[in-house]
Amino acid sequence: MQPAFSVIFLTTLIGMGQGLFLALYTGQVYFVLNVVDKTSTDIFYSIGSAVSLALLVLGLVASIFHLGRPERAWRAASMWRTSWLSREVIVLPTVMGLIFLYGLVHFMGWNLTVMTIGAVVIDLSLLIGLLATIAVFSLFIATGMIYACLKFLQEWHSPLTVINYILLGSVSGFTLATLIAAYKQPELIPFFAGWSIVLLILAFIFRGASLIRNKRLRPKSTVQTAIGIRHNQIKQKSMGFMGGSVNTRDFFHGKTAFFLRSIKTIFIIMVFAIPLTMLIMALIKPSVVVLAIATASMYVGLLAERWYFFAEGNHPQNIYYQAIA
């Protein structure tokens, strides 16, 4: 498929925003359960929520450039019963609203105690955060299923697509949370960096599994089935048009095999190798610069990874529109 940069920015930005919120809420849950020593982190939560919300807004703005008629964007939500895209359109503002409330409660100090279970105190932000977490995972699933539900695109039609959207978004958010902690609360660096490393290893395993799977795929369609003629020897002489068309522009990236291999190598290094090295260094000796490099490398690498993801999708129509006389 032809990668659309508006969708690339949309999925990477909202993924990082979702992951950042999950990092904040994970930290709060650990503190509430006394797994980690509790510190005064209201300002940290409010700043983190603001950054998360900003990323989600930027992703939403990026998506507008993918619309032919932006004024009709509201219609995208009308098919929520059958369309994963409609579900994404509905869940995204829900996530944004809940994260806004979560940050506002921390910023204004409205952490009213709702209930107490033994030694565990459940406050208002914890309940809002729980709802936001459910919404965040729903958004991850909806975004991933937009592509995973397409049976005719074998490279995308796999549970690995949804799993990779969740893991790559989460690890980018946890890495960003580690950077924010370096600025505001250095004592939280080991917690977030440790989680980032675990998620990074998981993301590498599952993204590697999808790469291996897709490399072994064989097209279910042939030239014979594409044109409906059963003959042992069919040789294509023309792509079916005198010039280019939407079929030749939007369903194939037009890049060489060498270019694709280069992009794959780049995103493997920038998403996994460099951030992992930087995170380990930050655990040994905390540094804002090191964590900034890790976050920047990961996001740029995710842009390359998402471009490769879309380009890797081989639409069956390319069997017919594959050659120019």
C-alpha cells in the first residue's frame, strides 16, 4: 500500500500519548498499593497528562489532512456497529476527555477519597484513571483492528497487528514518561526506565514475529484469478492504463526492495537498539540528555516502522496493475 503520512503521524502520536497515560497510571497504582515508595507527584501527573493530551490532539489534527472533505468528518462515527474506524473516532475523544479530567484532578488537588479497602485508599483520580485506561486499550484495539480486520491484506490480517500497536505505543509512552521524570522527579527514573526496557523487549519479540510471518506469506491470488482466466501461461504486457491512476498510486508504494530493506533496518535500530542502550545507561547514570536521545530515536524510528507497516501491505489488485508496457 501507499503510506499516507497523515495516518503515520496520527497512529504514532496518539500511540505515544496513550502509552504516556498508561505509564502515569501504572505509577499511581504502584504507589497506591505501596509497591513503590509514595512521593508527592501531583505536578508530575498533571504535566504528564497535559503532554499526553497534547500528543492526542496533534494526532487528531494530523488525521484531518487525510480527509477529502474534512467538514464531513462527523459522519465517520455513524457506522460504529460495523466499522472499527467509526469506533476509533468515537473512543478517541472519550480518551482525551478522561485524560483531561485525570490531569485536572491532580492539578487542582481534587483527590477526594472515594473509599478505603484495607490500607489501600481509592481516590477520585484513581477511578477516573481506571476508566481512562479501559478507554485507552479500547482505542489501541480499535486502531489496530482497522487494519487487522482486512482479510485480503495478509500482512495485516493477524492478531500481531493489534498486539504491536499496543506494545509500540506503550513503550514509546513509557520512554517519554522516563524523560519527563528526569526533568521533574528523578527518583522515578528507575521505575519508568525498568518498565520501558521490559516493554521494549516484548515489542521487539512481537514485531520480529510479524516480520518473520510476513516474509513467509505467499499470495493467495494469481494473475489467473485476478483476470478470471484459467490458463497455465499468462504474460502481462500492460498495467491496464495508458498512464497512472488511483490503482497505481494509492495501492503500491513504488519503492525498490533495497529501499524497503533499508527502512526495516533503520526502524529496528532506532526503535529498539538505540533506546534500549540509552535506557540501560539511564538506569546506571540518570541523564536528561540520554533519555531525550532515547525518546527522539524511538519516535523517529516509529515513523519509519509505521511507513514500513503500510508499505508492506500487498493489495491483491497489484497483481493486475503490476506492469507498464
